[in-house]
Amino acid sequence: MIDALGNPSSVLLLGGTSDIGLAVVERLSPERGIDVTLAARPGTRRDEAVKRLASRGHLVRTLDFEATDLADQERLVAEAFPAGRDVDVVVLAFGLLGDAELLWQDPAAAAEIATVNYTAPVTLGVRLAEKLSTQGHGVLVALSSVAGERPRRSNFVYGSTKAGFDAFFTGLREALRPSGVRVVVVRPGFVHSKMTAGMKAAPLSVSPEQVADVAVDAVRTGKETVWAPEPMRFVMSAIRHVPAPLFRRLPI
């Protein structure tokens, strides 16, 4: 259970090599070790993530996870919630950015990003909802993106997947509210991470640690939808209301 100070005793990180996801785990319990389950593809990056968290005193176990293998999700969730073991915080931190120009011209690339960024989170969300509602507590942290608030020509395929992701988890929040389970939707702007390496940073860009600070504050204070950085809330509110003829002329 999450204690009175907002500290969990167990965390499930789906996307166990995510820069933001790992930073969230570290900030959820910076002073004492907790039980952490990392779900990710096996390999060097996962091994490094395990060492990183173990060096901070966390008890880490790993589960093999491939987001495009939808048939394997039942096994994954069953192993993540073994009998008699609750999970206090679940963090959905996996996703693809992709090549924006390739995505709208290559059906296979479009299908892959749609599966990883939308279909897999939705089907996992349904499975997680059942487990969390049964245990009667917990927080599900869903890492969305401001790109989903109004998809732009420069990355509209990615933005469309995040728009669907965001809509699903804000709706799931209301479905789970009576059970005592909370859903936190985090909407970062441009994040300096492995995913964006080599790309030109956008205004109001943030680090994974800054996004994690916003997410963890929401877990502890009861906030439901948060932006990283906070000023992105007002930027995106303005962008959503720009008339289409003007919007298509903006350099974004």
C-alpha cells in the first residue's frame, strides 16, 4: 500500500528501460528500497536498468515484455500480479516515436507505431484495470504526450496514437474511480531522452527527471492530469483553439 507520505512499497514499470519510467521509480522512493518489477525486452539495456535501480537499494525482478505481442499480455499481467502480491503503482512508459515522414507513407511502420503506442496500452490497460480494481487500490501512471492534444502535420501519425492513448486513459480513470484506483495522465512536451537523441529540441523542453518530478507529485497529491513542464498546459490550451487556416501555417 502507498503510505501516508505517498511512498509505495511496490511498482510495476512497463517499458523497463524508459528514461522517464526509471526516473519515476527512483523518485517514488528515493530513500528506501521497494519491490520493482521491470517489464522490458531482455538485453543490455534491461540489465543496465536493473543495476541502476539495485544500486539504490531496490529489489528488482524482470519480466520479458514485447509490446507488439498482444497474445502474450495475459502471461505478463499474471506474472506481474502473482497471488497474494499487490502492486501499488503501475507506470506505462513504453512507446515509439518513429520517422514522421515514413509513418504516413509506410503501412507497416504505421501499423507498428499504432500497435505499440495505442493498441498495446489499451489492451494492457483493460487487463491492468481488472487486477487493480480487484485489489481495491493503486495508481496507474500513463505517460502520454502533448502531441496528442492537437496532432500537427510534422508528426500527425505519432500524435494520433497519443490522442487515442490519452482518451482511453482519461476514460479509464472514470471507470476505475468507484474502485479506489487512480489514473494519472502525464503529458510531457519535448523530452531529452534516448527517443529524441539527435533531434532539435522544441521550446520548453525538459529532462526525464523533470517529467518524473511532475508525475510523482501527481501520485502523491492526487492530481489527475499534469503537463511537463506546467506552462505546457497553457500553451496547448491556446494551440487547441487556433483556427485551422492559421494553425496549418504555424512552424510547429
